[in-house]
Amino acid sequence: MFRFRSLTVVSAVALSVAMSGSAFAQTVLNFAHSTAQNSHYSMGVQAFGKKLSELSNGKFEIREQAAGALGGERDVIEGLQIGSVELTVSSTGPLGNFVPEALVLDLPFLFKDYASARSILDGEIGQELLDKVSENNLVALAWTENGFRHVTNSSRPINTPADLEGLKIRTMENPVHMEAFRAAGASPTPMAFPEVFAALQQNVIDGQENPIPVITASKFWEVQSNLTLTGHVYSPAIILASPSLWDGLSDEEKGWFREAAKVAVEATRAKVESDEANGVELLRKNGMNVVENVDKAAFQKAVAPAYDTFKAKYGDEMLKRIQAAQ
Ligand code: PAF
């Protein structure tokens, strides 16, 4: 079911560098993600590295592998499972292909705002889902954040769902998102994120959808002229470790990684907040036409069939719990 692309970088756990003249051994760990250096994910990775280095007195150092340097999110998750990458922060885009229970989080218009999404993911429901992820040859350290997703394209301003008709919109490799865009009349085109900029530039696709922190960090204004603030789905992110790294750690060391993950979540959320506050203006300044007044109820209605498909396949127990919690 899964594509396998061989990753070019050998596991950095193997790179235990003995410091000359001392017994001190430093382990350098690859922490991969798909967004640009200094993006919201990058801020989290940098904060994680700083905290982990402090707590371990320099025993563990993080090497940030940004902008898809080790492949797309799906490739990297496979890399964690086989032990060729140690750590990642990923959207839930490909996660449901590994852990179907996580797909509920991808339903459009499920979370009403940032506050509810964060409190649910930081609470009992979030912990249950992290535990499910960890049953699938992955180690889930924390839920973090990508943000509410919006649609960009270069064909026309999207004012109503009807304007999506026939547009080739790149979605994540996620069946729930694909179903939602299909229901709204678009032609969903799943693709790994590192391929998206070039695909937009070459007009292989008309548009894509991502949160403001991703649209700004990726400079999508260079290849997209229209943005509509649909906020059609909250996009959680998850910090994952490879079981082969995890199984070699002592309990004390595992505690350091968990602590570092908490600090990473705070740093990422802070950057999401500042990008949400300043990003739309930046995109306008760079020439994007922004449709701000969106009839969200109309978009919600257009993507509603995705709920029926989801319930028929996966049931609605967790869905109801999430709805009841906000
Ligand atoms: O669109 C995606 O694939 C994701 O939102 C991204 C940009 C890789 C961040 O997780």
C-alpha cells in the first residue's frame, strides 16, 4: 500500500561522535520536516534541540532537516519506522494511512477555533490518539500545530464553493481531504509537499490549500495570485520519534525528549499565532488578492458529504466525542 523511496541520509543515531580526548559521546539526531527554515515547524525543532541539549548536557544534538530535505511527510514517517530518520514533525496529512484512527482529525470544519483544537488535543482525546499512533511502530511525543487551512489558486478568486468547480487543487495524500474537495466540485490532486511549488509554477495544478504559516514560509505569492480564507479544516501536527531511537533510551532520557517536545509545541504555536496576525498583510503586500469575507456555512455544506463517507467507513464514536467537547 505504501510507496517506499530510499532515503539518502543514513541514520544519524549511528553518528555517535566521540569527542577527542574525552569519554563524552555526542549523538546527533536528524529532525526532519517539510516546511522552510524559520517556519512554525522550524521554530519548534529549534526549541526542541535547545531544550534537549540543555537537559542532556550536550549528549543529544538535533540536526534540523528542513524543507523536505529527507523527503515528503509520508517518506519520513516510513523512515522513522525503518529507523533511517529519528524525529519528525508532520501534519496529519499522511498519518491516517498509517493510523486510520487519526483520520477523524482531518474532517473539515470539525474544530471551531484554535482554542478548542488545542484543548482537545492537549487533553484526554489527544492522549488516546497519541497512544493509538504509538501502537503503529511509531513513537508519538505530542500534538503540535499547522493551523487552519485556506485555499490558494491562480485561476480566479474563490468567492463561493461553485468557484472551485473543476479546479485542480493539490491536497495532502489524505482520503478525507480528497473526498471533501471532490464533494465541493474541485479535482483533488494528492501530492507530497516538496513537489508543490514546482507543480504550481508549471501549472500542473491550479491551486493548493494550507495554513497561513505555510503559505507565507513557502512564498506561495510567487506562484499563486488568489487566497480565500476558507479555514476549511484545522490541521494538527504531530511530533514523532523512531522506535529504534526510543528503544535505546533510558527512562530519564525519554523524559528529556518529552520535555523538549512540550517546549517545541509552545514555540510552534507562538509562531502560528504571529503568522496568523501578520501573514495576510504580508501576502497582500506581495501581490496576492485575498478574499476575506467568506460564507463559511456554504463551504461547510459543500464538503458535508465527506462526513457520510467517513462515518460509513470508520464509525462516529470519536467524531461525536470531539464534537461534544467543544
Ligand atoms: O500541505 C502539506 O503537506 C502540509 O500542510 C505541510 C506543508 C507539509 C506541513 O505539514
